[in-house]
Amino acid sequence: MKILVLNCGSSSIKYALYNMDDRSVVTSGGIEKIGLPDSFIKIKLADGKKVQINEPIPEHTKGVQFIFQVLTTGEYAVLKDLHELDAVGHRMVHGGEKFNKSVLLTDEVMADFAACNDLAPLHNPANIKGVNAVKTLLPEIPQVGVFDTAFHQTMPDYAYMYAVPYELYEKYGVRRYGFHGTSHRYVSQRVCEYLGIKPEGTKIITCHIGNGASIAAVKDGKCVDTSMGLTPLEGLMMGTRSGDIDAGAVTFIMDKEHLDSKGLSDLLNKKSGLAGVSGLSNDFRDILAGIAAGNNRARVAKEMYTYHIKKYIGEYAAAMGGVDIILFTGGAGENQWEVREGATQGLEFMGVKMDEQKNRSCRATEAVISAADSKVTVCVIPTDEELMIAQDTLELVK
């Protein structure tokens, strides 16, 4: 069975085509700069090389159409025609409280999803465009939605509620939802397979650390808390996001800088985090280069970044009454040993004992990086959200 996975952003579409008979990736790629004159598609070939084709992509329907064209015609074609596709799975960002699992995308489901647009005004409308584009081009093909927020819907009310007037929750759904749920679900399941244990009776802290970053507490295979909130801004310090900040500081900044809500949102989402503190970059590699060059702001940014991760690990260990596994995933979590080292230093009182050599040599591969006598197992598990979407799609369309 061949399943196409689509991840439609406001100005981009990522895709991956899976042969689910052996769970292999047939091809993958993505369109960037939709709506701009210099839009293009990047295609990852079977040998790992990437090619770029410049093509005017004014909107998402044209983008999906062009992906279909690349899949079926020309030198990079991998399908004889579109009827070889059995289903399409979509990454859907914000399902609110309506969706706690993946679903077939019917007209009724799409109406419920559109009702969540206020919670993710940049992402949800783009997701809808992708679904509608496929429906226009392949009206009979089954489509499945896999929601970023779904995995976190098992949180208890005392964990997801904010201490604001309850009417705000009743009227507007103001509460913690969490994101990166597909990634947290995949790695928390995969680490149990990798270690040969059952999720039941296991306490796991999953650290998805990239330009966007979040942590989840997973007990008995279910999420009981997560760091992101109503939006992806809450929680950890990130590449350009501030993470947790005193609401009083927010209003203070608004007054001093004469910002409206949009200006404040841009400041906290796009100009803060590693980039805002260091003044250099939102990329952790650039921060490390700045530290090597003696840049003190880069040092502060790095120490803040790892300190925030460590604090959440301790918080979630307390929330679950202990921890058995701490795992790192995401771009920085999988590739930057400095992040993992900084985030686990000082956790020996919890039973965490790292193997320095294993940690420093591990890069984007499944591995145990804690010492043999560590009471807590520390792992690196590369995430695969697209495979998770493909698997959910397969199960629903069977």
C-alpha cells in the first residue's frame, strides 16, 4: 500500500511517499516559498542526494498539483499514475479538545477542525488548504488527519488548566493543549520497543529539542503533562521563542515598546529565544561557535537553553513520582551532545549517570547514552513523525 504524507504550512508543503508493505520511504521533499516569485521544490532522491526545481507556486492547490506531477512524470517520477496512491495522511496542527486521535477526514470532521482555527490561525487554515487541494485533484482518495495536539489529550484537568477565570476556558477553550504530539507519541513508543520493555509501568520524559522545543511526561504510555500550552510559545526557551515568561513582564514590555498584540507576538515568537539572547542566531551550532569565539551572550544563551530543559525534566520526574527513561529527539536533541550534556548535568541525585563517550559520539542514531550503572536510562531516539502519520493512515483506511 502506497501512502502519501503531507505537511502543509502557511508557505510550504513537505511530503513523503511510503510503501507501507515494508515501511520504506519511496521519495520525499518539499515546496518552499509558496506565493513568492522564487518558490521551488526540493526532492530527496533514493541515493540521498537532493535536487531543486524552481517553479512558480502561487497557492497550495497548485503546490499539491505540482507534487503529484513530480511523483508521476519526468526523470524523478516514482509512480505510473496517481491511482497507485491508496491514501493521503495529513499533519493537522491544532485539534483543540475535539480530536484525541487520528481520524478519516470527512466533511463533518473538517468543519470541526475549522472551528479550531482561532487557536492556530497560521497553521490550521494551511492544513485545510492541503486537504482541499487533494480533494480537488483526487476526490475519491481517503484522507486521514493526524493531530499535533491529540497525544496530549490524556492530560488530567489539573495539568492542562490555567489559573485564570474558569469562564475563559468555557467560552474560548483557554487551556494547555501541547504540540509535537506525533513526535512525542512516536519516540515514547519506539524507545520501549528499542529497550524491549512495555509502556505499562514505565515513566518516560520525552525531550523534543529543535528550533521549536517541548517536553512531555509519559506514564504508562499516556501523556500526563507537556510544556507547550495554548500555543507553541509556552515552555522551553527555543530558537526564536521566549518560552515561559512572567505575564507582568509581557505587559511591561508592551507599554515600554508601544507594542500592539501582533507586535508583541512577533517579539516573543520570532525575535526571542536563542536568537534574542545571543544576538547571533537561532541555530545552536552558531551559538557554540560564538562561545568558542569568546562571545559571552552566546554562553548565557546556551546555559539558559539547557537549564530550562533540566528544570522541566526535574519537574516532570516529580509529577510522575520518578522517571525510568529520559530520551532526546529533534534536531538539537539528536545531534548536539552539548545540549544533552548540559540538560543532564546535576541530575545524579535522581539516578542519572551519563556515559560521556557514548553521549559525545552519538549523532542522529538510536542509542543508550547513560552509563551501565545509571538508575535512569538516557537515550537518543530519532523522531519520525511522517512514519507515524503513515501508520495511522494505514490503520484507518484498511
